[in-house]
Amino acid sequence: MFRGLAILVIVAIHCRISFGWGDHHLSQQFFITFLDNGTVLFVFVAGFLFQYLKANYEYADYLLRKAKYVLLPYLIVSIPVIVFRKFNQSTEEWLPLSLADAPYVLKSAYMLISGKHLGPFWFIPMITIFYAISPLLIRLDHRKFYTTLFPIVLFAGLFTFQFGYFSNIIYSFLHFFPVYLFGMWAAHYRERLTNIKWTWIMLLVLIYLVIAILEMSGYIPVQKLTSFESSKVLPYFHFNTVKLRVMLLCIILLRVLYHFNSRNFKILGTLGDYSFGIYFTHLYVTTFIEMAVERVGLDFHLNWYLFCLYIAVVTLSSMLIVLIVKKIAGKRSRLIIGS
């Protein structure tokens, strides 16, 4: 359910930036505040689930499974974008000057290594670093680390904010490394965390909402990358209240979802099962909708209810694509689309 909610937030983030908001600035700011940095949820749950691998962990087998079920689908779903860019090359701000006149095969390799060819694909090269250093993560997964060095790493991690498409893979990794460890820590102490008294959870919710309101009202400045140029001029270190707030949300959701009856929330469970497939396909869906709207010349702007409808359309369409691939490919669908 947690992973399903996380992928829904990721879809919502990309739906939010898909179209303009016209005069609906308050609605836009509300969703910016409560959705941005949603990748923290996805990385947290990845770290949480990684902790369960310790008993049967074998490095070569682990890398093979990640290569088959994450990297291979990434390569397959990247091919249409790379081919499209070959014949529709526009201004490529993300491309290093040294590759400007390079053969397209080298540009294609750079796209795959950096994930710059399609908005959310920066995540795969970044998470691959976690796969590569998994032996270190296994060694860190013990009480001594969590009670000594981990608090220092976690606190230091609150001073980074550069990540994602406009950043680079190393900065993104450093930004999310404490979050991944936070997920591992939460799994290590899951019995305590899933039984926190509700009064403490209400206090965390209150802190979360206070920080969010202060961010929305401008009392707490929020640093974020909005272009490749901003990644060059903004300072690397900045206390990140958004990151802190979403990490608090991780604990809140862990406590709440753990005690929900999953049979009453089947949609979240289904989204969780198909999360990687939805991740790989949802931007194709939004791009298709954007092109269709532009083709018919519709002056389309989002508001809160159209935004919610748009999220539902994109999510259901992405799930439909996954189901079609699963129907055609059967068990091999995980090799093609990650689900």
C-alpha cells in the first residue's frame, strides 16, 4: 500500500507540471507543497524493503535480478524516446558540450547513463548506485550503526536539496542516501514504529502541517531546481524543511497503513504491485495527452478537480498498458515493463 501511494504521488507530480494552471495559483501552490519531493516516499520504501533481503542476500543474484527486472525494462522503454530524439533533436540543455557533435550512439549512451532522455528516468541510474553498493548497505544494517553514525548521516542529509532531472546522478544519490538508510532503519525498528501511540502520530501530523503551511505562506523559503541553470547558481547546502517534512510523513504513513486492512484498500495494493510498470509508462501517457490537446488547439488549464481527474486518467491508462503487456507477455512482462 505504501509503494502504491508513493507511485500515485510520483504520477501526480508529473501531471502537475504537464499543463499550466492559469489563475488557479492557490490550488497549484497547495499541490506543489503536498506533492513535491514525493520521491522521498519511493526511496524510503525501497530502503524499508531492502532490509528484508538480509537473510537470503547474495550479491551476484541480487544484481542479476535488478538487471532483469529494473535495468532491462528501463532499456526497453527508453528505446522509443531515444529513436524519437534522433529524428527530432531540439535544444538539448542537458547534453555536455563535449558530446554536442558526437555520434548519436554516444549521445544515446549518455541518455541511458544519465536518464536525461525522459523526465523521471533519472531515477534509474541513481537507484542503480544503491544496487551496486548493496554489500555496504547490508553491513550497515545493524543496531550499532543505527545508534551511532546513522543520526549524523540523517542530520547531514537534511542540508541537501539538489536532485532529479535538473541535477546530476551523484548529487541525487547523495540527496537520497540518508533517506534510503532511513527506510532501512524504519524496517529494523518496525515493531516499535508500527505501534507508536496515536498521540505521538498526531503530534507528527501537527508538525508536518505547520511546516507545510509555513512553506506555502512563504515564511520558510524552499530551495528547488527549476532549470539546469539554477543547478549551477544555487548553493549546494541548504536546510531542507521539505525533505524533513516528507520523512516525517513516511513514519506517519508507516504507522497508519500498517494497521489498515489491505482488503479495504485494494487499489493501493494494486498500484504497489504495478508500481514499476506505472513508473515506466505514465510519462508516455501524459506526453500523448499533451500532444493530443495541442493538436486540437485546446486552451487547457488545470484546476483542483481537473487535476484529480487527470491523475486518475493517467494512472488508469498506465495500469491498462501494464495489464495489456502482462496479458501478451505473461511472466516475461517483468522483463519488458518491470511489472
